[in-house]
Amino acid sequence: MASVHIVGPAFSNFVRSVMLVCHEKGIEHSVGMEVEGRRVELHSPEFKALNPFDKIPVLIHGERRLYESVAICRYLEGAFDGPDLLPRDDWTRAQVDQWCAALATQADQAIVRRYLLELVFPKGPNGEVREDRVREAAPEVARILTILEHQLAGRDFLVGDGFTLADALAAPMLDYLEATPPAGSLMEAAPNARAYVERLRSRPSGKAVLVAPVFPR
């Protein structure tokens, strides 16, 4: 039986962030929209009982229920044995927290919510991509990539010398960005970010989590 259950679809970038943390720390886990053997639909009263803000993922650990991806990742870091994914010194840990917050808000909004979702789940007439929305969103994606490109110069990871919670937040959204046409063209101007994604994909956790997604039809 899994130690924890992650409520949410495995294609979600935030669900994948939590999965990466589980793999990095060796935490047995399960993933899906089933809770105690019953399917729970997003936006349903049953799901809102788990998270009143009606967002995924939700972590179930025994009798405990926890939402918000960064809080979940920090809980898993502290509650389970395994490699440290938060540095021990105050300054470096604060930098990881800084990046987690920025990635979960500004970067996710720019890269995933406003850009990638329009390409993957288009809402135009007859299910077509709204090209005007894509063009409007692209400059902010490029700006975020420039920030990441600067941070990754001469680094293997976003903060410090090893994989941290910040990398778990960054990896899924950048992996999707690099792999989704025409979004991948934005990554061509960000060689540090592209090399970073390849490094994270090559880790055991990346090989397990950063796989081609199965999207609902």
C-alpha cells in the first residue's frame, strides 16, 4: 500500500512536481482522482471537501489532507526520510523558497496557464488554437525564460549543488514547454534551460515522471 496518495491527474505539472519529490525521496505513492476506492471529480462537492479552493493536487497521508503544491512538497521533505531537498543553511533554503514561490505563481501562470494550456486544450471555435492568445502570452514566457537562463548560467540546478524542491517545481513546466510545438521554439533562445531540462530528464525521477502525458479527450 502506498505511503501517500496524490489526488490529481498525472499529466498536471503540479502533480508531477509532487511525484518528483516522492521519487527523489523514495516515498511510495499513488496518483489519480480516486479517493478510498471512489472517483472524485474536480469541482464536485466531494473534491471541495478535500480542497475548498478546488485545485489540484491534494495529498492524502493517513488521516491528513493537504493542498497547495509548495506546502505539499515541503511536508514530504520534512515528514519522510531520504535525501534532503531543502538546504540546511538559512540563506540557501530561503533562495529555494523564493524560487518555489515564483515558479508556483508567476512562472506557472505565464508558461502553463496562459500559454501551454491554449496549445494543449484550445478553446477556440471548433477546438482550434486561439493564435492571438498564444502570441499575447509568448513575450511573458520569453521573459520568464530569460530569468531562468540567467539563474542557470554555470549551474546544474536552480539553487545550490543538488536537486531541490525548486527543481521539482520547474522541471514539469519546462519539460512541457520544450516538448510542445510550437512552444519548443521559445526554448531555442535559452540553451541553459534546455540543458537543464535534459539533465533533469536523465535522473531516475525524471525518467519515471517526465514522460509523454496522456491527456483526456
